[in-house]
Amino acid sequence: MRQFKRILVGVDLSRGDRLASSELGEPTRHAMTRARWLASHAGAELIFFSALEISPQAEELLHEDEGQRRTVEDAANEVLSELVNQAKAEGINARSELVFGRSWMEIIRAVLREQVDLVVIGTRELGATGRLLFGSTAMKLLRKCPCPVLVSRPDPEIKDLNILVPSDFSEVSSRALELGVAAGQLTDSRLVLLHCLDDHVDQRIRLTGMPEEQVEAYKKQAIDEAEGRLREQLAPIDYRTVSGGTQVVVRRGPAEVEIVQVIEEYEIDLLVMGTIARSGIPGMFIGNTAERLLPDVRCSLLAIKPEGFVSPVTLN
């Protein structure tokens, strides 16, 4: 992933009633492991970023009590400095940044200010189902962050990857495919490129009274055409460098349903998904498909914004 020259990893320092604790939660620790691995393989700079999120009343008290504010800041900076030192010991160019404010908003401001190429954050698995629990910070970043966001599932090992890239043949899905291939080049991986056909068309054709054999012939033609377009999308990308191979898959049915099924069938570790901003509304989410899909995701997610995406967050 040489496209990523500067990676920001969100560090949640809060623990219980403490604003800055050296005992980091599991999601943060796993996100940092993933971010260090990516920075090392990409030769990227790594920013350990933490926003101390407190109520307006607490912030006012800290402003009034300069000594207490310095104590909190010193404790937080001590933890971040240790993380930076650990990364540097691994040969990674690293630094840290600490601010007060809402985590998602301050992360986006840092992205704009520092020209960050990738944000990495952690999330939790939701009970025995293995689904991911997307917290408010993750959802806000997926909606509003202008650069790619990697929401990393709790996984202590950096292992071979099964990567899924859903495609609707759009420009942003082509960019997602490029990043999916780039991710696959970092380790022994297999890439699955998926397109979902609208099954409502089949139902409407049947209502016309067309003979079943003609319906089946139409369905086969639609699958063949979709497979051809997927291969055309692959053609300009060096997908043959993915050691585990690349597989083209066409399914019939709602995308949010089929994507979840393919994640399970192919034991997908990373979903790389292009996102779509709602027309004319800066910072709105990634289309109805993703809105319905995310609660059932069981793997890490790399979300890619389209060209021209405008975040509602500014530096002012």
C-alpha cells in the first residue's frame, strides 16, 4: 500500500473514569498493531492520535485549574510517547498528537491538517455472533472522513488475507479494487471481486409471460456480461501479483445480503468498499447498501471515498 504515506491511528486513552490511562483497551491495541504493520510495510509515517473527549463543564474546570490540566496532558503524552518509542524501535517513522475535543471531529481535522492518507481505528466484536460493533466514532468517520478509513476487527495476528471488493463498475469501486490488490500484495492473500445483479429484473421478466428457458438464457447472459465487465475492471490493475489468486463472482440478489453471505462463504478478513456520497449533501454516508450492510459485517472494513467527496468538517 505505497499509496499511504501518512497513517493516523486513533488511540483511545480513556478507561473507566480516567481520561488518560496507560491500560489501553483491546480495540485500540489491535488497531495499533495493524497500523504499525501497515506503516512498516508501506514505509509510511505513523501518527498516534488521541483526542481527550470531555464534557464542556469538565473542560471549563480544567481551564480554570491549569495544574490539573497539565497533569492530564502529561499522563496522556507519557502514554503516547511510549507508543512512539515502541514504533521507532521497529524502524517506523512515528510521532504523536494530543488534543481536547470530540474524537471523530478532531481526527478529521488532523486528516485535513496533516494530509493523512489513511485512518485506522479499532472496533469490538458484538457477542458470540462475531459481528463488529461500530461505535459512534467509527460511524462518524465512515460518514464524514475524507480519506480512507480502516475499521480493524480484534485480531491479534497479521495473517494471510481473504479480501473482498464489491463492485458496481463505478470509479470509486475501481479505486477500491486497486487498494484491495495493493493490500493483497503485502501478504499471501486471495482476492474476491464481487458484483450483485438486481434480481427484481428477473421477476419483472417472468411477469411478461416469457418462457422459462428464455428467462434462464437471459439470466445467463446477464451473468456472462457482468463477469466480462469485472474482468475489464481488473485488466489495468496488476492483480496477478496477488499470490492466492483473484476470483470473479457474480451473485443475484440485494447487495447487502449477498455481500454478507460471500464474507461468510469465503471467510473474508477484509472488506474493501467504495463509498458513495449522497448527491449535493457534503459528508453524507455511503449509500443505502452500506447503511444496511454494516451491522452484519464480520470482518475488517476499509472504506474508500469517491473523488470530490466533501467533508462537512473544516479546520475553522
